[in-house]
Amino acid sequence: MYHVHFAQAMDTVGQVAQALSTAGQLALMQWVAGYQQTLRGLGVQEELVRLPVAPLSCEASPGFALLITSYTDRMEDTMSAWFRAILAQDVAGQPQQMSDGTLRTPGVVDFFRMLNEQVSVLEEISTGEVLLEAAKRSFKLMQDFVAAQQQLLRP
């Protein structure tokens, strides 16, 4: 019964997840991941550990899924803005000459460092569905970055 009430509470939180700060979203996801880990430690079956859609909810997705989506949407928007700024700086700046004579710009390194930091933050709080969704978004961001980079390099 407690688990059902918790799912109802998470459904409510999920519906207003966009109003939460990024730190608030991370804290909630970390708390839910800890709650689920506690249930696993108590021997609860995995399919029961996952938060269901609460019985009286009008949403088709559980609140925790809505929270994850809200966070990963924000992450994707932020990273997209950052990589566009990085690419603009790469185009405006001069390439660096390496010791072997090749030329490079620091943009790609900066982008992947920042993307790695984003995933590392989530890896600290969860290894489950939160990290999976972040990995999917990261893959999309990498594809978008390469596409934007190729578009800038076209004559």
C-alpha cells in the first residue's frame, strides 16, 4: 500500500517536474533510486520495484518517467546551446597546430568533456532508467553535433 501511495506522490511530482530546478530534479531522482535500491535489498521483485502509474492518475506515464524526461529535455537543450556556441567559436578562431603539423580546434574536445560531465553526474545517482535515458539523449546530441559541424564545413 505504501508503494502505491509513493507512486501517486511521484505522479504528482512528475506532472510539475518542469517547474523544479535542475538540482531539485537530480535530488528527487537520487532519492527514488535509493528508495528502489532499498526495495531490492529487501528482496522485492524487480517488476514491483519499478514505480507503476498510480491507479487514479490521468497520465499514461509514471511520474518518475515524466521527471526523467523533463531532466533529459533540459540537458539536451542546454548541451545543444553549448555545442552551437562551441562550433561558432571554432569557426571564428584559428586552429591550433600540433607538434606533428596537424591542425585542430578545441571544440570537439570541449563538447565531449561537457557531455561526459553530464553523464557522470547522472551515473553518480542512478545506473538504471535515468542513465539509460541520458545515454539515449547523449547519442542524439553527438549525432546533432556532427551534423552541425558538417554543415559548417560545407563550402
